[in-house]
Amino acid sequence: MAAPARDGWTVETLHDDYAQALREDRVLYDSETDHQRLRVFENARFGRVLTLDGVVQTTEGDEFIYHEMLSHVPILAHGAAKRVLIVGGGDGGMAREVLRHASVEHCTMVEIDAGVVAFSKEYLPALSDGAFDDPRLDLVIADGADFMAGGHEPYDVIIIDSTDPIGPGEVLFTDTFYDHARKLLTPEGILVTQNGVPFMQPDELRGTMRAFRALFNDWGCYLAHVPSYAGGPMALGWGSMSGAGRAVDPTVLQGRYASAGIETRYYTPEVHKAAFALPGYIARLLT
Ligand code: SAM
């Protein structure tokens, strides 16, 4: 989809009838990798901004919201997560948050585009903040769909930190992919997914929830408000064969959060529980 041009601005190309624009104060990088077009620029409000194929992936200014909510919610809900799998996450922000948990003994990160990792280390070092050097991290450069289909030791938490279902990300939104993920979970394991902004992309959430309904005993989504993912709250998919994670008692969650000893800027145990309260227009996408 052709991006409406505006000199000195990035006009996002995710929707054909709506676009957010961010002023480019300084372009730091712009190149095609084997899989996608990678561009980074500085913006006065959001700091450094990473776009892939013209779509905002992450910004220094508000990345903490998305990365905290897609990692700490499943890990603290689970309560004893030792093995975590991240699919996507090339910027390293998700690995950074996962590895803040001393209880996590191993984190596999499967990223299709080595260019995003190499580039993020250089231009967005604050995002990974050393995660790529953590001995617990195993970085695999591969298509997440191929990895998920393979036989691996099961995981307590699986995080799909992918682009939207366009280009290489498309395979990460299929029933087959979710079924493979389900089979790779431990009995109490939890799968969480980046599922876009329901007001703007209702079909993305509707499709994932239709698949989760058929695959998981406990399924649904929770919300996070990320300013650079424009158009309202973002939905994060949730699937597990056990209801224990979602039903965790608030005081137990408080205790786990305190014991984890991690300082967060968006996540709190209260926000965690409240995030599962859905407004009508989003709840109706799950029926
Ligand atoms: N936070 C962002 C969002 O919500 O849109 C996602 C950030 S991260 C940059 C998304 C990553 O998914 C990218 O590095 C991209 O290369 C990776 N990716 C896309 N398709 C993939 C696939 N099939 N397997 C593994 N990684 C994939």
C-alpha cells in the first residue's frame, strides 16, 4: 500500500483509510533486509522509532508498555516459569523483560530477520539493554512457524512478539501455528500473542480468538494502551490448557511481583488483573 508522502514525516502504512504520522527529526537507518524494509528515525516525542515495511514496531518512548505487559502478565500468572519462548522480538525488548525474572532459566528467541537483531543492537541498544549477551538466551534465526512445528522441550510461557499478519508475520496467525504452540506448552503453560488494535484491526483479534476457542481450555485476551499503536487499546491474546494462570489470586500476584523484585513503569498486579476486563466492542469480537 503506497504510503501517503509528507516530506520529513513517516506516514504509517498499516491501514488504507487511516494513518498516523511521526515527524522524522533525524533518519538513522533505512534499508531492505532479506525480509522487510527496516527504517529508524528520531522523533522528539517518541525517541528512536523502528518501522518495518512502513509500520511502527517499537519506539523508545513507549516500548516499555507493550514489553512489560506481554512478558510479566504470563510469567507472573504462571508463577514458576523456567523456560520461555519468544517468536519475533528482534529488537530485544521482550527478551530484556523476560530475562529480568531470575526464575527464568532459559529463553529461546526465534527471529526470522538477523538484520533486525544486528541493527537493533547498534541503533536501539536501550531496548535489548544487554539481553543478547545473557547466557540464558538462545537466539535462533529462523521462521517461527518452522521452529514451532519442530520437536522441542516444552515451554512454560510462549510469547508471539511478531509484526502484524502481513509479510513474514502472516504465518504466525494461523490455526496450525497456534496448534503447534499449544503442543509446545507445559500443562500449566501460557501462550500470549500480539493481536493488534481491535478498533482498527478487528479481524486480527477475531481470527486468533476463533482459533484459541477451539484449541485451549482457557482463552481470551487482555489489553494494553500503547500510544504508538494508534487507534485505541491493543489486544494481547491469551491461551492455556489450565485456568490457573488467569485465575491467580490478586494477593498471590502481589507476592510474586514483590518477590520478582523488578521495577516496572506500566505493569502492576492491579493493572494485570484489570487488563482482562474488556469493553463491549472488544468482548463481542470473542463471541
Ligand atoms: N512490538 C512489535 C509489534 O507489536 O508490532 C513487534 C516488534 S518485533 C520488531 C517484530 C518481529 O517479528 C520483527 O523483528 C520481525 O522480523 C519478526 N517476525 C516477523 N515474522 C516472523 C516469523 N515468521 N518468524 C520469526 N520472526 C518474525
